[in-house]
Amino acid sequence: MDMGRESRWEKDAMTVEIVFALVTATALAAVVFAVALALALILGVSDPLRNGLLVGGGLLGAAAGVWRLVRVLRRFDAQRRGGH
């Protein structure tokens, strides 16, 4: 037996969870950036303000994506360690 080693099922579950975390983090980041882009286009703001909105939207999107990625993976790790 493989005492102390992860089974194939555990490795597959981990891979699925990582892909899920990456996809949802990317989707969240894209939505946050799209909102900033939509605001810039709808409001018809000046170039410097539009650039600021887009940079801010990109930064907020990246932060939201990283937050989602970490949250999903930490939850999975807690469940795995708890035996759920």
C-alpha cells in the first residue's frame, strides 16, 4: 500500500479543484475589468480619467482574481485535511 502517499483519486480531485479555481478567478477578474471598461465607455470620460478607470479596473480585477484563487484553494485544503 501507499501509506502516506496521495491516491490517484486525491490527485485528480486536486487537479480539478486547481482548474476550477483558475477558471473562476479568471472569470471574476474579467467581469471586474469589464465593469470598469463599461463605465469608461458609458460615461464618456476624458482620456486621462478613462485610462485611470482601466488601470484601476485591471488592478481590482487582478486582486479579485487572486482573492478567488486563494479562497477556493484554501477551502479545498481545509476540506481535504478535515477528511470531508
